[in-house]
Amino acid sequence: MAALLLSSALPISRFAFIFKPSSHRGWFPNSRPLFIQFRRSLCPPLNPLQSQFKPLCVASSALKPAAPIMAREDVVILGIETSCDDTAAAVVRGNGEILSQVVSSQADLLARYGGVAPKMAEEAHLLAIDKVVQQALDNANLTAHDLSAVAVTIGPGLSLCLRVGVCKARRIAGMHSLPIVGIHHMEAHALVARLTEKDLHFPFLALLISGGHNLLILARDLGHYVQLGTTIDDAIGEAYDKTARWLGLDMKKGGGPALEELARQGDADSIKFSIPMRQHKDCNFSYAGLKTQVRLAIESRKICIENTPISSANPDDRSSRADIAASFQRVAVLHLEDRCERAIEWALKIEPSIKCLVVSGGVASNQYVRKRLNHVVNNSGLRLVCPPPSLCTDNGVMVAWTGIEHFLVGRFDPPPLANEPEDYLVDLRPRWPLGEEYSQGRSEARSLKRARIHPSLTSIIQGSMQQ
Ligand code: KG4
Ligand code: ZN
């Protein structure tokens, strides 16, 4: 409170939030922000590559810690991502300069075992994490001491995998007394578009398409999202991966990219798969039915995949598989087009000023997806914004960047203790919605993915701001 009183009647130079954590193990959502203002003479000198954290801790033991007061370009954040099958780290400066980016993929494991097995993925993360993080720091020519904070994905994702990244982040942050920013993986997919497209302002619409999620989100402001649609069963990336596997493709490249490549050689109109959920006038998605249609098409053509990978298929067999790939892709993407058209109508009603549709997540690196969605967006007078493919698939840059966005408005956790025990109970959110559901957007179709463990990111942030 002392800090609050100090600022009255003095010229305001900068501002910060102070958080009062309810425990020492949460992220900012558990914290209660207090708005304080600093007089310029009270600000510590801005030192770009030095943690500004400690000097600003307010005397009162209840009020810790204070936000570092730093110019955007002085902030340097390490981002760590381990929510699924990629171990990734990156160092990004507040002005969006990417100082380094390292990704260690588990594609080989995926190809061998046919999917992500949590225990195996955890082991692969454990083997890779130290090297990946060190490489990211080395490539940026920095040490952990030079960082302003560490950002790490805390959900949604596989608990065992999330834990590896979070523990690593806490170890570094504890050793160097750095604040931690807990990141929502899907928010990071959306916000990385603001790094690559500097004039992308809120509000905007975002289609997030990955291996585990299909989301249509109206991003009203930082931390304020309305969920217009989600998947009621599988995500599109999962459908690409399964189809690729059933067609005997080389999964080492990743199922999605392999299928996209084969689809270029096929006739997309040869098989009339039905478009999912046309009877449901909402913005939700379903890919389970399309997967079944593909499976039946493969069986009816008697393509014997178990014994014949695509590399050794005869020309007829190969062309038959290419037709299935192209027909699948056409319908999978038509489903996206349908939902985006409706979402644009809804979004313009809620926020008439939106100008852009952001498309991000692994599947957004697909050129056919981009081309088709570009048509939809142009017809509505909006602009399509897609991050480059390397920033669409899981990466550390998106985590670091989202960390920067939140850090600059003072949303972060205090540094962990330097000697935190190994078995410390960390805050993980394997099932964590990004935004509140748009009431008119509730699916009539039965959703299998209703179970929620955590309140949405948006409701947590809104709640903390009202306190
Ligand atoms: O965002 P992401 O890297 O990880 C998750 O958060 O799930 O997305 C991975 C998904 C995988 O299903 C992968 O096959 C798919 O994105 N993907 C693609 C392409 N590149 C990656 N799908 C279709 N075409 C692509 N070019
Ligand atoms: Zn992802």
C-alpha cells in the first residue's frame, strides 16, 4: 500500500502491477494485482540485460514482487515449450527480435510407435531439455543471467511432458532469481502472429489448428478471448496424421506434411466424402466422422498398407492413395472454410472493428489450407495473417513472445526458491480452455471434450483484474 500512496499527486512516468501471490506456486492467475504508479525518480535505471526484478520488490512482505519497469526492447525472455512431442526453446527480445530458436522433434519416435505415448515423450523431453535450452542461450550469445524472465508452457498438454519444461524453467529462474511467466499453449499459437505482423492489433479473429486443438477465438484484448468454436471430438491435425499413417506415408516427415505432399498428386474430387457438421449452424468442428470415412475408403480399395509403404507401392496403388489424400484434404479444409465464414459473421457482430483472421498452429503451415482460407477471408474484406511455417508448428519463440506480452503488463510469478526440492508440486494445466464460450456458439452436437479442470485463462485474468 505504501507504494500506492507514494504515487499520488506525482507525475506518472510508468506503471506496473504488483502481484500478491496466494501461494508461492501459482502463476499470475492466482495472484491479485494491485495497480501502482511510479514517479520517474523512483524508477531504477533501465539496464537491458540484467534482471530488474529484485530492486523493485516492495518493502511490505505481502506485496511481492513488483513488476520490472523496463523498456520493451530491454526485455529478453527465454521461452520453453514441452507440451507435446517437441522440445523447444528460444530467446526473444521485447521488440520481437528472435535471438535464437531451437527445436528437437520426436518425429522418429512418432513414426516408430504411431502416436505420442506420454511416458516415452516425457523421456525424450528429459533427454533433450538441457541441451535445447543451453543451445538457445548459446545461439543468442547470452547466459541465463542476462534474461529478464523465463516463460514456459503450463498447459494445455500432456502433464508428464509439461512437467519437464516447467521444472527446467523453475530451475533456471530459481538459480538466477528470474520471474516466471506461465503460458497457455494455444494463446501462444495465436499471439506469435503479433510478433511477425507488427500492425496486428486487438481485436482479431484466430483459427488455431493443431494436432490436439481446433479453435475459433475472438481475441478482444491480451488475455481476453471469446471461444466461438472448438472441436467436439478430434482436431484436424489428428485427422491428417491418422490418414497419413493409414496411407502408409513416411511419418518421419510428420503426417501432415507427408499427406499434403501426396495430395498434390491426387484428384481431390475422386471421392465424395461428406463435409462434417453441415446441419449444425455453429462454429464447432468434428473430424472423427471424416476419419471413419477415410478408413472405409481405404478398406474398400483393398490397399494393403501394412505390407506396402507408399515408397514401394505400384503406380496404380500410389495414384489411388493420392486420390484419397487429396479428397480427404479437400473436405477437411472445406470444413474449416465453412466454420470460418460463420465465425467471421459472428465476430463482426461482436467486434465490428476486426480486420484480420489469424491462422496458426501446425496445420496452418499447409499451403492448401492457406490458399483456401485466403479466399474466405478476402470475400469478407478481412486480411489473412499466417506466421511462417516454423512459427506455426510448436516452437519456443511463441512461448517467449507471449511471455513478453504478459510480462510487459506485469503478469508473472515471482522467482522460485533457488533450492526448490525436486518433488515440488508444480502448477500444470493439462486441460485449460483459453476463453469463455460464446453463448450462441454452444454446440448442439454432443461434445466428448467437455471435461474442464481449470477455469479458462480469460476468466482467471478478468477475475484477478476485478479484485
Ligand atoms: O501445433 P503443432 O505443432 O502441435 C500441437 O500443438 O499439436 O501441430 C502439430 C500438427 C500435427 O498433427 C501435424 O501433422 C500438423 O500439425 N501439421 C500439418 C502440416 N504440418 C504440421 N498438417 C497438415 N499440413 C502440414 N503441412
Ligand atoms: Zn501446438
